[in-house]
Amino acid sequence: MTATPAGAGAPRRRSSVQRRDALLQAAIEIVGEAGAGAATHRAIAARAGLPLATTSYFFSSIDQLLEEATRRFTAIRAAEIERVADELPDQASFEEVAALFADLLLAGERSMELAQVEAYLHAARREALRPAVGGAMAAFERAAERALSAAGAARPAEGARAFVALSDGFVLGHLARPRDDDREVFAEALRSLFVAYLMEPTERDRVEVRLGGRRGVGTHAGAPGPA
């Protein structure tokens, strides 16, 4: 039997589902590496190892292809986050939970972290994508709620949204200005958040009174301003 050269005839051997999946994965990778503007028909087909016409066969436009790629990426991301949540023990220390999420969000491929940011921006501009992206964010909130609960937080559901907001903001800062101690600083920020939501209402009230008193000093007539 004559051996077939590498790549020769491969597009014909792939099923329609495999070819479509290859295009979506290629689009995700390109968007994560170079942004949505770099995700052209030609670039996506080349990355997927398929003829240029394949993109038009499966998708009516580059916008439709990118929208489907965003849905695919967010579904994958949601599954990853839910897997991490499922691995959490019923009881865990702040340090264990913080380290787990620091690894999940900061130790992955930079291109995939950028792809997540691109997905958020895409959803901000296209309302049709908000359910898909929102689904990934909801999965993250569920994982955060479980993490807070495992760490003994008094109000895990309340803290989950703050947990996600802190995480998203930190990842964005990490991408724009990566620093050697990002993982440690992020883990400490998460730990501080856990401590806040571990407090019982009476403890929180006492802290808020102290904070309110400080604000009052700063705004009192004639009080000295910050040094």
C-alpha cells in the first residue's frame, strides 16, 4: 500500500462535524493569540488545515463563525470551572481554595486567558452572545459559592459575585502587566475576600462601624486631609 503524504487528503477524511470543530478551535486560538481582527477566513482555514472554501461552507460570514467560536469557548471554560468546583472537598482551608483558583486562572495558557477577555468584549458588543458568556460566568459564580461554602463562609452566595469580579479584574491586570508575584498577590486577595464573607453579621457590623468612623474623621469639617 502506498503511504499518503502527511496532510494530503486529510480534509476529505474528516467528517463534517470534525471539520466544523476544527474551524471553531482554530478561531478560538487565533482570537486568543492575536485578537478578533486577526481571525480571517484565510487564517482560520489555514490554522485548521482545511481549504479556504470550508469556512464559507459551514458559516455564512466571519461574524457567525466568531460568534459560534465564542459559544464554544465559553462552554469549554464553564466545564473546566465546574470540574474544579466538583473537586473541592466539603471542607477546605482558605489557603487551599485560594491556591486552587489562582492556579485555574493564572497558570493556564496566556492565549486562553486572552480568549476569555475577548469573549467578554464580544458579548458586550453583541447581545446574542450574552447568554453563552453569561453561562460561563454563572458557572464561575457557582464554583465560587461552593469554594466559599467549603471554606466556611457565612454568606457564600453573597460573596460569589464579588469573588468572580475580583478574579476577572485581577486576570485582566495580570495580562496587561504581568508580575512575578501575581499568583501570591492574587491568592492573598482571595483570602482577604474569604475573611470578609466568613464574618458573622455582628462582626461585620463592628468592622463597618470602624470604617464609618474613619470616613467620618476624613470628612469632618476642619479635619486634616491625608498626609
